[in-house]
Amino acid sequence: MKKRILLLAGGQSGEHEVSLMSARSVLAALPRDQFDVTPVAISKQGRWLPPTDTRQALENGVAATGGDLVLHRVASAEGYDAVFPLLHGPMGEDGTVQGLLTLAGIPFVGSGVLGSAVSMDKVMTKQVLASAGIPQVAWRLAVRREWSTDQDGVRARAAELGFPLFVKPANLGSSVGISKVHGPEELDAALDLAFSLDRRVILEAMTASRPRELEVGVLGNDAPIASPVGELRFASEFYDYETKYTEGRAEVHIPAPIPEDVARRVRELALTAFRALDCAGLARVDFFYLEESGELVLNEVNTMPGFTQTSMYPKLFEAAGLGYSELVTRLVELALEER
């Protein structure tokens, strides 16, 4: 008997369009002989759209306005065997939707409330990973109220890290709102931008030299496995939104041309981070590799990475011999197994 799957896409974050692209790919890949899939698009206003508007959203790449509040419609998912919440960023990947589905008693793909929330918040992620002994760049936290009442204190905190440094909203994905600050004269504008998007902002030191950027996929629940390691190469100063989503701006190398012992350490650290953060189902873990010293630094953990046919996460497991259709099928199986 076919399993009934509800596929959620769109959402309220800046990654709305990426989510709809991912959903189109997953919808086409889930085997029809095993699954009966119903897609539902969620608008940028957080509204659950009816079938006609959902079809248009998947075709057009952006959801219409209107529809019902998600809170009111989650109960309609009760008859499904599992939900695939292909939502990136806040109000989707951060434990909010996962909490609703948990309360409704419906299995879903990916991490639960704790793993999703902790992994989405860069500050909490860093604190948990530090307790697990995972190397990271030096960082400081600033909150919006501090920036409005004690700007000199926040500037001093940044100066402790030295320049250049990165300024990042704590709870956004896809490099939205991130600035590379080359000197004190650029700091205020970067903080204003970040605080316009989040009440908590993280200041991160630069590594000593330009690092190589490595990524690895993790798949599983209590016994996760790591994919081969991939490398991103690009000409821009950092992997910003435009570089991520403009074709031809970045090169992907799988497997990464790095020594085998470095690749092994990347996979081991990724699995340690996955367990420490209580992730489930899937995650993509990103690292900086300082080739001269051999140092590895964990950059971030993404619990619902982009999922188009050309996205890094599926490509990493394709290199391990797990095709796209097999991968999405395995993720649904893991959801049913976990719950």
C-alpha cells in the first residue's frame, strides 16, 4: 500500500524561492509506486495555500497571497503517513513547524524541535559544538538592544576579534544579511543591516588565511553516515546569496581534492556535530580547511539544505552511489523509523 506524503514548500523566509525549487525536484523524484504525494505551498505571509494556488506556486517559483493560517491547517495533515517539510530558514527549519507536527503526532523528515532550533541559531550551535570540543573561529554575540544603547561596547567587542571580520544575523540562512567588514569604518552599516533582520547578531573572526570551503552530507538517525567530502570554489570574497544561487558563480568538486586523512577528519567531525546537536534524518555540515596548517574549523550545520537535483547535499550522496530518488525515499523511511 502506498504511503501518503505531504510535501510542504515555500514559507516565510528569504529562502522561499529556493524551497519551491527543491520541492519541484523532490516531487518528481519520489517513486509513484511507493508514495502518493500531495504538495502544499506556504506563502511568504505564512498562509497554507489551496491546491490550485500550490500548483501555480510550484510552476511560477513564488507563492500567491491568501490561504489559511498554517496553525489552522496542520490538523488536515493527520491522515498522512509522513510530512516532508522542505522549508528553509526561519519559520520552517527552526523547530517551529517541527513543533506543530510533533503536537499533531505526524512523522516528518529531518530533525526534531531541539535539533532544528539549536542548529538554526548560530549562537546556540557554537555553544553546543564548543562543549563537544569541535574547533570553530573566534566569535562574539551582540543583541539589538545593546546596539541601540551601547554602540561603543559592541564596537569594542568587534575590535577584540580584529579586522576583517564577518557580521551575521544569528537565525537566517543562505548568507542573507551577512557582511564582510574590512575595517572599523564598515562596521556600523554591517551591524545596522544584521540587526534589521534579527535581534541577535554574531561577530566572527576571519581565519588567518583564505580557507578552502568543504562540505559533507550526513544521513541517518541514531546511526548516521557521512558522505564523501565536497569542495566549493568561487571568486567572490565569501559564499554570499548571489554566488550560491547564480549559475556559474561557484565550482563544486566531489570528492574534494584533499588528503585522505583530512577527508576522514571532516567526516568524523560532521558526525560528532550531528549527534551533539541531536539532528535526525539529514544535515549538511560546512567546514573551513586551512591548508597550510592542516586546521579544520566547523562553519555551520544546515538541517534542511537545498534539495534541487544540482544542490550540494544530493550531489554528495550521489558520489557515494545513492541516487536522488533513492535518497529522498530513504529520508521518508528515516522519518517513519524515527517517529
